[in-house]
Amino acid sequence: MRKNKIAVRLVFLGLALAALAHFTPLPAISWCHDYSYYRVTGKDSDNLSPGGLRNALAKLKYKLVQGSTDLRPGDVVIIGNAHSGFVNAQGSIDHYIQVREKLSDTDS
């Protein structure tokens, strides 16, 4: 009888946790500014604005340099407000692109 009570409680607890997880919004990397922030900090952000990325980088003592071609690993490249990328160990720029899902047969 006692084992049944424990089993029922565990099932109830599992269902409660599953329900909470279902309704809890999760942060996600949704565009390139989130990705650049993640590469610098290791922390997730959800829909970080270009200004938010610049502010976060300034707090981390990154310096704004315009028009530089002398990129080093760890640098962040921001092009206007449209795109940002992280300079990797090979000196290439890693840029996050999320492929838009096709919603219907008529969606192009």
C-alpha cells in the first residue's frame, strides 16, 4: 500500500513538473546578435537588440573600432544594425543565420 502512494506521488510530481516546463518561456538564440553575445559571454539572450549588444560589449570593456581590418579572435563585428559576428580562432567570422521554416506549399 505504501509503495502505491509513493508511486502516485511521483507520477503527480512528474506531471506537475511537465506542466510547468510546458508553460515556462525558454530563452533562445533567435538571431545573430544573440549568437555574438553568447560567444562572448557564454550566456543566452533572447532577441537582443543591436544596441543591447553594443551596451553589453561596452560593459565588458570592448572598444568600438570603425572600419578596422585588423580582426583578432574574440572580436565582435557589427555591421550597422543588421548583422553581427564573432571572430573565431582561425580569424574567420562566425555569423548565426536561422533558416526560416516553410509554412505552407505556397510560402516561398
